[in-house]
Amino acid sequence: MTEIHRPELHITPERGVLDAPAGVLLDGNDWHVFYQYRPEVPGPARWAHTISQGDPFSWFECDDVLAPVGGELTVRAGSVVPIDGDGTQDANLYFTSVTSGGTNIQLAKMNELTADCPLSEEHTALNPAINRVSAVLENQEGFQRFRSPCVVPNWQTPINREAGHAGWLMLALTGDAETPTPVIATSQDGQSWDFQGELEFEGELGLDLSPEEGQLSTIVAPRILRLRDEVDGEIYDILLLTLERAGVDISGYLVGTLRGTTYHVRSGFRRIDHGHDFTRPRNTNMTTGTTLRGATNNSTNPADYYTEAALFGFINGVGRHDDPTQHPSLTDEGWANALTLPRMISLQDGLLYQTPPAGLPEAISASERAHGYTVLCEVPADEGSALTVSLMDSNGKETARITHSGDTLSIDRSVGPSDRYRDEAPAVAELADGDSDSLTIIVDGSTVEVFADGGCVAMTSRVYFDGGCSAIEAKTTGHAKIERDWHRSAS
């Protein structure tokens, strides 16, 4: 039976509910993605492992790597880091262990990270190459419930930057779920960790603080990575934050420099994605010598480091408050939720630019049902001028509408024939000044990803098409005009 809602190029669970991305590793040209999911609802979460060789579009499942043991109630997401083994490429898996007494951060080791991973007929089978080691951060005076670790190896930059740190860095959360506190820990070997203290901020965050002085409002899954700004040439620490606001997840980033436990803000909070369904971004760790462009980097030139990174996002607008039983993909096909395609990100004058990965047009053409549309257009920001792109279902009915009006970009799901989004407001993003622009739209099953302004604006929304998406149709009004466009669809 054809699964209409399941995307072909995006990561989805074979069965059950995907709850969050856990960690991403790029080893040469092999992508390893680990994610938290529940095979049964209700039921405890586990960690899955999926691989794509040569490109980030052709995913196949491996045996799961983590499941609750002993008194654990569930295991939650964390981070995956490559390490050198005894003549092999191994990996450290940092995860959140949940028991009746609370949460702590645990370490497991994967012996020999390989693309030839096992896949057993029994869906509950665990990869025997995974060995649990120990807890690495547990309750201590003033700080409890350690969780959601982000681990970055080799935090000391090869460039002699004052903000560099020796060894490994961990960013994690502590405290209760409604008023969590981000904290910092360091390590020389990735196994023995020293707690440094609460993450503090210097500078304007650009977001609202809770009534508790200096406390971030409800935050989940913080992440940190480094990028070199292509304009001023400086290296900055990009802090990725997901905030829970009125039952909705809002994911964004700060640009600055981490010194000790203090984050010095250069530019305040900006959203990463303005669509209905994007949360909990995860950065990609890479094995020694691996680059995103498939080349080996042995350079000592500062200009060759931190020029680009890759992010995956979780296609879900409400995160932990979501009810997966309400999704047609679960009721009709037995699965729920997906991850975005990896996004190649760069930093330009303090702004993150996001673009789809190389090879995507070819992957769409080789698929069975995916669609892609890229348009070069001129849309003046005057009343009545717009580029409107309609996403059609199998009956030829408009199910979602993407509108470029010159200074804003919107996704409207309320135009569809279903009552599911009837009373929902469109998702809206502001665009940069200038009439000329490009727009790229990717439709894969029930996932829609949109990129505009050369990648300065991204929007992700989940759209359930009756019978699948059959076509992408564009038209202009007013003084807007299409300079050139390209359609890609299944061959």
C-alpha cells in the first residue's frame, strides 16, 4: 500500500512516533542520524539509528541503539560525538536517562561506527555494538535533573581565539520543566566531566525573560556550534534555543562568544524558521577530516575552518505538547513526525543563511512522489503585487498556498479542503528589502520546506494532502513577474 503522507527523502520512523532528533554524525559521505521515538503510543521512548550513504536522502533503518533498562522509565535525546577507537571509528552517545527519581545524563559507547549496521527481523532488537558506560552528570548541590546534553568535541579552536576552551564542552539543562536552567560542563576526554555552573549572559538577548531574574523562559534542547562570519572573518559561537511560548515551540539563535560560563551576545534572538512546524534543531558532528562538501580538511588556514555547518530540525510545531494520535499519518499509516532535510548553514554579517543540500533536485527526480519548485522573481512591495504558489492535492484542489508579497512570505494551510487547519492563521516571515528574489519549495509527502532571500528565510510546515501532492502552480498579480522557474517532480 502506498503511504501518501510518508516522505521519501526525509527521515521518519518506520513505525511509531518520532519525538525528537538525538544526534547527527557525518563520517565521510555517510550520514548517521539518531532519534528518539516511541514504537508504541503510549509507551517508553528509545533511540533509533538510520543511515544514508553518499547523500542525505536515501535512508535505511538500523537496529535501535538505546532502550530503557532496569529502573529506567524512558530514554530521551542527547548528543552523538565521534571518537577514535582501537583502529576503528567509534562514537560516544550522550543521552537523558529518566527514572522515578528524576533524570541524569548517561554515556554509552558505539564500537565501530560503520555504514554496514545490523538490521534484525525483531523490531525491538538492539545493536550489540552499543555498551553503556556510566552516568556523567547527576544531581548535585543546587542543580538537579540534568538532561538534554549537547556535546562538542575539540572545543578549543585550531585558530588561537581568546574564547577557545580546552577539551570538550557540554551544554545541558537542569531544574524543572517550566523554569529550566542551562548549564556548562567541561571534559578532557569526553567521559569524566567537570560541572562549571549556570550559563550566564552578557548583552541584550532580544527575548522576554521570566519573572525570575536572569532566568530564560521555558527552554528546551539548547545547542551550540561555531561558525566564521563571512563578512568580518571572525569566529562566533551560535547558540540554538527552542522556547515554549503559549503551547508553541519557537526556535531561534543568538550570535556571540562563550567565555567560561558567560555567553557574550553580539546579536539577539532571531528565529531559524518561520513556518508552522519547526523545532529542536540539531547540529552535525563530523569525524576527523570530514567536511560537508566531501573533501578532507588538513588546512591550518583559519579561513578554511567553520565556514559551514549542517542542521536538522524536527517537523512539529508544539514539541512535547503534541498529540500524535491526532495526525493522519499515525491513524492511517502507523507513524508520526519527521525531520527536515539537512540544511547547510553559513553566517553572514550576523545572520544565518540556510540552503538545501547538494543533490536535492536529482533526488526529487529519482523519487516517486516528491516535488520541487524554484523561481526567480521580481515582486515589488506594493499593494496588489504578489507571487502566489498553490500546492494541489490529487483531486486538483488547493491544499496550501505560499505567497510572496515583496516584503513578506507566508504559508496558508487554511485554504485546503480539510477542516483541520480551517481556523489557523498563516505563518508569516518578513523578507529583506529588494524586489528581486528567489524562492525554493520542496514538497515531500506531508512535509513542505520553503527557502527565500537566498536562504536568509526558511519556513517549514506539515501539510496533509488528500491523495498526495499532484502539482505546484504559480501565478502573479499586480507588478510581480516570474523571471524564470524550474519544476522538479518524480520521473
